[in-house]
Amino acid sequence: MNCQKLLMAFAAILFSLSNFSTLASQPDSAYVFAYATTKNEAKNGLHFAWSVDKKQWNAIGPEERFMPSDYGRWGAEKRMYRPFLFQDNNKQWHCLFTVNDRDGVFAHAASADLVNWKPQDYPEVIQGNNCTELEAHYDPASGLYKVSWLSTKGGNTQAYEVSTKDFKNYSKPAPMATNKRLNSRVKVIISGSEESGTLKKVPWSIVDGLIKAHQLMAYNAQLAEESYHQDPVKFKDLKPVEVKVTADAGNSKQISDLLMGIFFEDINYAADGGLYAELVENRGFEYNLHDKLGRDPSWTSKKAWSLIGNDGTFAIDSVSPVHLNNKHYAVLQTSKIGTGLVNEGFNGIAVKKGETYNFSAFVRNPEKQRKNLLVRLTDQHGGVIGKTTIKANSPNWEKVKGVIIANNTIKDARLEIIPQATGSIALDMISLFPQNTFKGHSNGLRADLAQTVADLKPRFVRFPGGCVAHGDGIHNIYKWKNTIGPLEARKPDRNLWGYQQSFGLGFYEYFQYCEDIGATPVPVIAAGVPCQNSGTGGAGQQGGVPLEEMDEYIQDILDLIEYSNGDAKSTWGKKRAEAGHPKPFNLKYIGIGNEDLISDVFKERFAMIYKAIKEKHPEITVIGTVGPFSEGSDYREGWAFATELGVPVVDEHYYQSPGWFINNQDFYDKYDRSKSKVYLGEYASKGNALYNALSEAIYLTALERNGDVVEMASYAPLLAKEQFTQWGTDLIFFNNTEIKPTPSYEVQKLYGQYAGDMYINSDMAVSNNSDAVQKRIGVSVVRNSKSGDVFVRMVNLLPVEAKANLNLQGLAIGNQSGRQTVLSGQPGDKVATPVTTELKVGDNFDVTLPPYSFVLIQMNKAEKKSKK
Ligand code: AHR
């Protein structure tokens, strides 16, 4: 890619768009009008219009969103009503707005130029009422700023006022007379519509800045919208292109050997019903309405369970449970033999002929009468696929076990438990586990799925998320201690993606999996604040763990380090050893926070945690967080905060279109090498077609080029169970019997399996001068310094062939037989299979890149080859 040409094209467009603002005769000042509309359910954010005479108004954009509302849940909230713009005595702008008609908070954000806004905060100024029609002004008598609003609940309108000197701390609300308010909003006509908002006279440079910012945003949006659908027109007369790549062996740099990793989050049923091999759904009878916020009346302790036969009852009880963390259990009362409990599994139980399945359960038989349990797998017609009989005679909770060998392969078996004597019996933690798990661990992982993930050869595994890590409200923050130890003692919790986490796959299992696949564990712990899109806690937004509880919160994080790395005799190391792993797990990284709102609440807590880890465990690298996007207030403020604290690595997230990835290959070329390193913790181009995969592949060539600043990267999300997805773009789809890797998976695998740690600079000359053509061809050349092998990756995002000539003189490859792997097809293909063939390679050789293709060339170290 030729960055210089890209920049020149960009400058030309900006110049042509903005020559208006370079007119010789500009006004010294103009009026700026700030407003929001109720279009799109009031989710379009802050707009500006300008005028020189207060009569003729010019909308910028026409409705450019200069600041979105960040308040509340995605989808349901993020609304802005009636913004009020105010400039303080230090020329700082403040925007106050109403977020809904329910909560007693208002939103506040500050800006120096009206373009770049600081992260919003949401002071809760009144309880049990709302905050509408906000206003602010300076009160010279008190030297304070006054914020007033109307509370309108219950049909009464009452005005209130608070004072502040910094828009951070506010006095208690005082009632005031409505007519004492400024009522300074005005109405103007913009493009034929009457809008209400605030009007200020400003220097022309402010208006000019807004116009230019809009032009830039519009230009970027246009680039991001580019897709292969436009190719037939855009590249109508394009002939095959020629590409000359010249590697400069003397110009190489060390890059991260951790670049390619994975992001695991329990989203889309990735854990229970997915990677975690348990076959019984709701084994602990802990599902509850709250998991789905009451939206599904069937989501109760009985979910996935039913009664077989008519002569009995099935109830849920919680008196004297197996463990206090696992309160509910089933009580089965039968009056005729044949009646029992049946579990439907996670959309059916898939079993394979000849394979062995471990059954276990906790049972309590309060009656003197001896009882056997017939446990069997049946098909949908009642045919028996396998069975065992178990004694259940203890009046106290007892763990019972049995083994079932399947006599058939089916995908939708059911598990039946049928007491062989009438009466009552209590059952809990009813489990059916394949013996064939990944690496044969008990309580292990689904073998085929775990292997598919392992085939990516990830250098690290991030877990447990994502939003799952910081939760929906502070009570839902992921607590690693609830996920270790005996299964019956783990404390299930609501999964904010709308189901439940049993935590059968907990921190021990995550660490074990990392070890099994040779990946570095990267746990991510909430920064003492929940998800910024929380719908509960902190007045429906990001509130923090109370400061008086932060010591305990921080201790939990320090205990995690001991759990992983401590001696088997240490308090937490001992728990690891008891679980079966006396040797440490070798934790080196810990993520603190996940795309949080960089509020004061966040900063205070992050700084406390960061300081404690640095002091107690300087050997651990802390990864900070810089918000959910590649730009915007959290990104800017997060970076400024990380730079101030000297956080070694920050976690960036962005889900973008293929057009964005194609047009932003220079994103990290511009990064300051002296600041924090980057962990690109979540990224994906929206969609699962080949074109998406190729846009990621070309972006990955740029990540390799910037492997000195981007230390780690993980595509997200990793797993998605068909019919149970909450996120459309994922790396690997699966159901109970099949695994369906996406083209993006193939790209990740070709990078992961053939990773280098030395980047070899190369010049690329493309025969066609068009910028659009040039940025659709990508190359990176890396060497693995351990093996000496050299890998060349080339991407062709054009609808025509590219004939590449590679000059690798100086890399000492020698003439040899290398291999090329080609991933290609139609850009909209949802499945693509890489094809590997032999290729004569050497100092100078040719490669053909088919239209829409990713080509990996593998070359062994020359010496190794010549010894053979
Ligand atoms: O990857 C899915 C979600 O996207 C993650 O949970 C969250 O961090 C991001 O917004």
C-alpha cells in the first residue's frame, strides 16, 4: 500500500470540500445553535447549525452527530433529549442533556472546541423523579455555576437547582420557582423544521472547526462504506495488475511473538452448551427468571427438565441444599415405577456409538426404602441408547456415579432418571459428561471444538470476556473465586447475554486449556466498574464498587495472581494444587477493565488496582483499556490516562466494516512508539464472508508491520452456537455435532500457524497507480527466528488477478521447494477452504494471486533444507 498516495488523495478531497472555509472574506463571528431531534427514538445525538444573522440557518451535516449519548443499554437507551450548551468562564463548553423520562440523572460532557467531547458523566441529582429541560448559568454572587431542571413525574412540575464549581461535584438539589429559571432556549427554523435549542455567538473559527470536522467524518464514513458490491463498477476496466515485492533483509525489526491470540467470552452459548463438554442443561436447577430479566416465563429452575410418566410430581426446593452457592434442587415424587425426570440437553444431547459417558448426581433419599435409579439415554421414539443403574440410598446428600456406553450415534438424545421404587427423592447437579474430552480432562472441554480452537495456534487466550468480565451492574461483575473448586460449590450467575453461566468452565479450566495448547493466559478483570452499557446499578449506568470495598476487591485480584503463580503451599496456590495442578500456571499478563467509560469513577478504581499490582507483583504486565471504539471520547481519554499512569499495554476494541479495515491500514503506522503498547483485544470486520476475511487479512499485514507496537491481537467473538447467537459476526459457528469455521478462521489460522517474530521490511510497487487498486494489495514478510523459516503473506482484494514478482535476495532462502496456501473464492462466499501446493521459491520468483485471495508462502530456512 502506498500511504503517501492515500494521504495526497485525502488532502485533495479535504481541500476541495473545505475551500469554502478558506474564502478571503470570512465573518469574525457567527451564531452556533445546538440541538437534538427526536428522530430515531432520540438516538441521533448532538447537532449544530450556524448562522451569521440568526435568520438563515445552515445545518452542519445536515444532522451530523457531534456527540452521541452514552447513557444506558445499547438498543434500549443511548438517547439525548433537549441538550443545553453552556460556556464557562474558562471558555470550556459544557453540554447538559436529559437521558430519559425516568432517571434522576442528567448527562454532562465538556469540550474545548465543540468537536472533541470528554467522556460523559451522569450525576444523580434527584431520586424518584426525572430531570428535564436542563439549564446552566454562572452566578456571580456565589461564584458558582447553577444547574436547574424540571422534574415532572406524577403530573407535577417542580423546578430544582444545584450549584457546582467544577461540574463534577454538586450541592443537594433545592426547589426553586419555575419562573426564576432562565428559560433561554430558542426556536429556529432549520431546513423547514422548527428546532428548539441553545444559541451562542462564537468566533468563526469554532464554526469552521465544526464544518471541517463534519467533512472529515463524512469522508471517513464514505471510505468505510466501500465494499465488493461496488467493485464491478469501480474496477470495470481493470486489467490484471503486476506487483513487485522487494524484501530488504538489512531492514528488519523484532515484532511481538504473541501477536496472534484468541478472545474467549461466554457469549452465543460459547461455554455451557458449547466448549464446556457438559451435556445436561441446567444441571443445578439454578436457572431463574432474572437471567433473562423476566422476559421468558419458561426460564426457571425447571428449564430443560420435565416429568416422564403421569404418576408423580417434580418440584423445586431449597431447604438444606447441597451447597449454599447452589441453592435449588429437584424433588421427584413418584407413585408408580416408570415416572421420572428427563433432561433435553442443550437443544438435544449428541452421543456417539461406542463412546462412554459419565453420569453423576447428588441424591438424597429421605425415605428408609432402598431406591435404585435407572439412568438412560433415549431417542425421540423412546429407543434406549444406553443405560446404567445407580444406588441412591443415602438420607444425606451423596454423590452417585455411573457409566453409559452409547449403542447408537444420534444428535438429539434425552437423559432419563427413573427411580425404581416409588416415593420421594431429591436430586441436584445431574451431569452427563463424555469421557472423550479435550486431552481427557474430567470436567473438560468438548474435544472437537477445543481442537478447532487449538488449531489456530493462539499465543494467548483472553478470558472470560468481553462484557461478561465486567457484567451488567456491579453485582454482575465476574468473580473468579466463584468459578473454582468443586462444581457444586461454584456460584452460577446471570450471563448478561441473556442466559446463565454455570461456571463449570471456570478459571481453573481456562488456565488448564491455556497450558494444554501452549498459550499464555490473559485473564481480564473488571476495573471495579461494570459494563458502561449496564442496565442495572449506578442509576442504570456505570457505577463503581464502593470505595470502602475496593481493598477487598483488589485483594481478590492479588489472590488470582497467587492462585496462578503461587507456591502449592500458599493459600490460593493450595487451591490450585487441590484442583489437580500443583505447578504454577505462569501468569504474566492481566487485563484490568473492558472498554469502559473513562469516567472519574473508573479512573479512581483503575489507578488503585494498577498501583497495587505494580507494587505487589511488578512481574505482571497490566493491560489497561481505552474504550469500545477506535476513536471518540473514551479512546482519547483512555489513552491520555494510560499515558499519564504509564500503563504498559492498552486494550483497544473495534468492530468495523471491511472498507474501514482496507482504508485504515496505516492506523498504527502513526502510533507513538514511546507510549503504551497495544493489545487489539477485540476486532472483526462486520460479516462472515470471504471479503471480510480478506479485509482482516490485509489489516493483519499492517499489524505485522506494526508488531513493534501492537503486541497482541484477538478476533472477537470466537464461538457461536447456531440458533443461540447474540452476536452476528463470529469466528467459529457450531452446533451439537458440527463445527463450521468461517473464512476469517482460515485467515487467523494461516497467521497463527505460521507466525514470525522478525518483520522484514519490503517495498511493494503496483503497476496500477490508482489509490483504490494500491490499497487492495497487501504484503508482509516475516521470519520465525527459532526455525529460521520465512513466511510471505499477500492479499489481493481486487476482482482481477495480481501477478507478483518476489525479490527476496538477502534472506538466504536459496532455491528450494516451498509451499503456497491459497484462500480464494467469490467475495460473498461464506465458506472458503485453503488449498496448499508446492511452489519453487528462491531469491527471485513469481506468484499469482487469484482475484479476491490470500496467499501464504512458506519457505524453510535454507541451511535446514540443504542438510537434507
Ligand atoms: O465481543 C462481543 C462484545 O463486544 C464484548 O463482550 C464486548 O467487550 C464488546 O462490546
